[in-house]
Amino acid sequence: MHMIFPLFVSFTIVFLIVPLLQKYAMHIGFVDRPSKRKIHNDPIPLMGGVAIYLGCMASILIFIRSYPAAQAIMLGGTILMLTGLLDDWFKTKGKDFPVWPRLIIYGVVSTVPIWYGIEITGMSNWKLDEMIIFPQWLAWLTTVIWVFAITNMINFIDGVDGLASGIVTISSFTLFIIAALMNEPLLAMLAGVLVGSCLAFLTYNFYPAKIFMGDAGAVFLGYSIAVIGIDGAYKSATILSIFVPVLALGVPILDTVIVFMRRLLKGQGLHKADKLHTHHSLMKWGLNQRQTVSFLYLIGIVFALLSIIIVLLKR
């Protein structure tokens, strides 16, 4: 039960804070306004990421502030949340925050887990029966690439009401169960913090959304779940070192691969915003927002179950 308490605390905090931030954002005009690329027709408050951040930070400080992965999330997550909030502020003014400063900050923050000893130390060999240990430089490089990629992937899928928050809920709950199965209580508590925050936010963010998480929430969640995905049992196991976190985060990874392939075929920049994401395609095929999100939830649950089955088979 002690592994579940942080989940309840983060859920309660976010559930109570969101309405306050919603009113405040509308009052000061901190809203996401409709545009050609948007699918909503009315201004939506854009401070949900702050609520998610506060819920996670409060729960971490109460229960697991001395845990290295939690410290990495507190430091790196804070920097990314503030960067995302600045990006969101630009959006409220109808402007775009420059790409390169953002990418540089994301890249630097992606090294933070390494400072706390959290890194991808190796991978399974082709027989999946032993570990191939990386040289130190490769361990650092793969860790930075993983964190940078997942941070951005969660941001990429945040285009339909409830999608990013729901997928992170599924993914973090999967990592919570796996950490519990692998007897990693602190890691389970940390994953539970994300579950609680995202689940509470989802009650306001599911279609029709009353508030958006914005870049502040998306990059914070992406970074946090990336850190959790490589910590604990995942950095020292064999087959788990690849398939468990990849499957747990299957939807954003698959979506990003598909979108990048489409952009390459079209000859456009990989960072350029467009409507080539999976959720956009599903809606073009006739699905409404609820059906689109529900379908992608289902895919996420299938990936999650596969990752749990792998853990159970390898025990």
C-alpha cells in the first residue's frame, strides 16, 4: 500500500489545482487560441502543465525526495517545465518560440539523469540471454538520445483532447506494475506519482477538454517517464533493457516513426508542425476525437500488456 500513497497525493493535488489554474489562465489570457492547425474552436486555458508539475513535485518531496531518479526529475523536469511554459506564453501571443534554443535546452537537460547515475548500460544480445555492456561513452550517448527522444515524442502526440495525458497514464501505470513486480518500491512510487497526476488531469482534459497541458506539461511528462523507463531494473536486466520501456511507450514511439517517415518522403523538415500524426490520420478517416483517442488508448494498453508479459516470462 505504501507504493500507492504517492499516487493518491499527486492525484488529489492536481485535481484540486486544475480548476484554480483554469480560471487564472482565462483571466490573464494564457490560452491556446484556435488556428488552422488546431482542431478546437474556442480558446482553451493552457496552464495544465503547471498543475501536473506541482502535483508531481509535491508528492516527490513528501515521499521520495532522496531517490536519485526523483532528484533527476526534480532538476531536469523543472528546467523543462519552465522552458515549455515560456514556449506556451509565446503561443498565447500568436508567436513561436525559436526552435534551436529549445532543442539546446532539451539536449542539455537530457544529460541530467547521467549526473545521478541513471544510464542505459547495455542491451541484450541477439539470443536475448546475456547483456552486451556498452563502453561509457556509448552508455551516455544512448541515454541522452533516449531521454531527448521520449521528451519530444510525448510533446508530438499532444494534439487531441486527452491523448498525451491518457497515454502517459497507461505507460506510467505499466512501469508502476513492472517496478512492483521487480521489487523496486521507490521506482514504483515514482511511476505512481505520474499515474496520479496524469489521471487527475485527464478528468479535465478528456474530450471536450477544459484545459490543455501545453508544452510545459508535455515535455515535463516526456522527460519524467523517460527517466523512469531507464532506471532501476531496466538498466541492469537483459531483454528488459530494450523491450519493456519501448513497449510501455509504444504509442508515442510508433507515432513519431510514422510521422518522420512521412515528413522525409515529403521532403519537409522533421521539426515542422503538420497534420501527419496518427491521430490526425484517424480523424481524416472519419473517427471523431473520442473514437480516435480510445483507439490509441487500446493500442497503448496492448503494448503495455506485452511489456508486462515479458517481465513475467523472464522472472
